[in-house]
Amino acid sequence: MINDAKRVVKKGENMDIGALLLEAASLMLTGMVGVFAFLSILIFAVSKLSLIAGGDEPAKPQRQPTKRPASTGVSNAHIAAISAAIAQYRSK
Amino acid sequence: MDGLLNLWQATGLANFTVPALVMMAVGCGLLYLAIAKGFEPLLLVPIGFGAILTNIPVAGLAEPGGLLYYVYYIGIDSGVFPLLIFMGVGAMTDFSALIANPRMLLLGAAAQFGIFATLFGAIALNFVPGFEFTLQDASAIAIIGGADGPTAIFLASKLAPELLGAIAVAAYSYMALVPIIQPPIMRALTSEEDRKIEMPQLRHVTKREKIIFPLAVLGLAIMFLPSASPLVGMFCLGNLMRECGVVDRLSNTAQNELINIVTIFLGLAVGSKLSATEFLTVETLGILVLGALAFSIGTASGVFMAKIMNKFSKHPINPLVGAAGVSAVPMAARVVNKVGLENNPHNFLLMHAMGPNVAGVLGSAVAAGILLALVG
């Protein structure tokens, strides 16, 4: 009798957990869909952002025309290597 | 004689209990990890010390009337401290790598699978006798996978305050362990050729784009996910102060003095939740295991997403950068850079990994907002 009662309780608990698991699974699905949807919209917004606000900034290049040759003299690859090296040094 | 007896009754020695001593040892352990091993010292020092203070017998620092009780009540129960920290993090974050390559947001989204898979795992743990996690508890535990301290504390304070101590300790410990947890997973899921992939130089991002970006993010949060707007809003405020260039004083305060002050009290308040009755439970063990699981799954799903994107993208994408999708800024990006250099000494992935890394911060804030909206 007691064993039976225990089994019933245990079964009831398991069913509870089963329902919770189902809820957790649906939360997992809605959650991931939600995160992807939100960030996809953000991707769209950011790619439009470059159309609106990208391109040349009007005031800056005129202010320091003398500096431009110096900055174009360094290749992008060099800048990348130097900045990565600095970052790596700082991370130590 | 009575006086002497009363004095003895008022000493710590007469009132020590074993669980309190164990918790003091845990506090000392956290201090050791912070001071000797350099694990997240800014947080683990106040948390560890707070744990010691909390468990002092008789003094009752974490009970109503005690200092730590009020620090917790004012700062964490209200949700204020994590949000102030988030403002400071926003003021420290440079989004240009993400604006230059917005598709990296997908990696930040994929890595949040660690959160939702762990939610499932936490509920499944209920089959083990001794565990009784509700959906709220499970959500608060799962957010450890977001690898974002303030977000985890914010969500835990709203959904499962009694588990907050264990969740915060797990989140910060695993964030410190990112360089140990992530590389084996990254190596196991990628081939050597994958890891050697070099990515094209990122384009220049204008100041105007950087100013509009936080406003755009906030606009989307307002429209689609208002429950995430406390986190996203404070983050965007900090970022706007940084990028707009006219309030450098405020930006500097947010990312230095203010965040430091709040960090001290946040740590103490988390420490106040490390009392023996709340921490020395089988649930804490479960939380530690689930936290590690959440980090690993997040890392793996980020790498998988990056592999898929590499297949369909015009420009090559190194799958390693996917691992940076679990926020933990900037530690995860540095780990990516390090693993990348092991296979190709000319391959500097740091800037490329910063994109998914900051996307991970946004992703975990969004995931927190979704959890708040659905189970809060």
C-alpha cells in the first residue's frame, strides 16, 4: 500500500516535470526565435545605417589636410597588424 | 559571574556554527582566487569579503538592520546596481567592429542557445531527487550562459533572488575561466584549415554611424521588446555618452568612478547572499554544473553558426570568431585571437572577434528581456 502510494506520488511528480519540460522546450524555441528575430532586424537597421550615415564626414577632412598623406601612407594590413599586436600586448 | 557569561555569549567563538565557518572558508577561497590567481579580482574581492562579513555570528550584517542587508535592498533588490554597471559597460564598448560587419550579430544570437538549452537542462535536473527548480529558477540559472555578470544579477534578482548568490558566483567564476573552458571546445569543433582562415580588413565606421547606433538599438527595444529596455536603455545611454563626444566628463565618470563605486557595493551585496542557509544546498552544486554547461553550449553553438555562415558568405569567416558570441567582453575575443594565432601566426582575429563579442552583450540582454517577458 505504502509503496503504491509512493509510486503514485512519484508518477505525479514526473508528470509535473514532464509538463515543465514541455514548457521549457517551448520557451527554448520562442526564446531563440525571438533573439534571432530581434538581432536580424538590428542587422537590417545597421546595414541601412551605413547608407544614411556612412560615407564621408564633411567637416573633418578639411580641418587637417596636412595629415592625410601620412595616414594613407600606411597600408591597412600594417594598421591591422599593429593594432592586434598592441591588443595582444595589453592582454598580457 | 553573570556579566562574564553574557560577555562570552556575545563573542563569535560561542556562536560559531559549522555552516557559517564553511561559508567563511568559501569567502576566503574567493579572496584567494581573486588575489593569488587574478580571477575577476574587481568583483571577487568584494564578494569574498562580503561572504565573510555576512557569516559573522551575532553581528547580523545581512539581516534587517545590518549594512549588507540595506546595500542589497537598495542596490540589487531594486535592480539599480546591475543597470548602473551596464551603463558603464556601454560607455566602455566600441561598436565599430559590429557596425562595420553587422552580420556578426547572428553569432551573438547563436551563442545565446547556451542560455535556452541550459534552461531545459535545469528543468530536466528536477528528475534528480533534491532538485526542485521552477521555471523562474531555471531561467535565472540559464542566464549564466549569457556570460554577462550584470545581466545575470539583474535577471536573478527579478526571478530567483534566493539563488542570486550562487548564480553570481558561478557567472563570475566561469567568466574568469573562459580562457580554460573555451579553447578545447573551439579546437574540437574546427579543423586546422578552418582556424587558419583570414578575414578581410574591416571598413572604416563614421562617427555619425556610431552616434545613431545606440539610438537605433534603443528604438528597436522600445518597439519590439520593452522588457529588455532597462538593460538595453542604460547600455545605450552609456554608449551614446561615449560616442557623441560632447559629454566626455559624463562618459568618463560612467566608465571609471561610477562603475568602480557601484562594483564595490554590488560585490558586497552579492556577498550578503552567500549565507550558509542559502548557499550550502544541493541546488548550488546544480547551478555550478549547469553554468559550465551553459558556457560550453554557448561557445559550441557560436562556432557552429560561424561555420554555417562561412559556407554561405562571400567573405570568408573564421569559425573561431563564433566562440566570442558568448559576451564575456573582451576575454572571449582575446581567447579567439590567441587560438587563431596558434595555427596561423599572421592571423589577428581580435578586431573580427570584437564584433560577435559585443553582439553577445546585446544578445544576452535581449535573451534576458525575453525571459523576463515570458516567465517574469
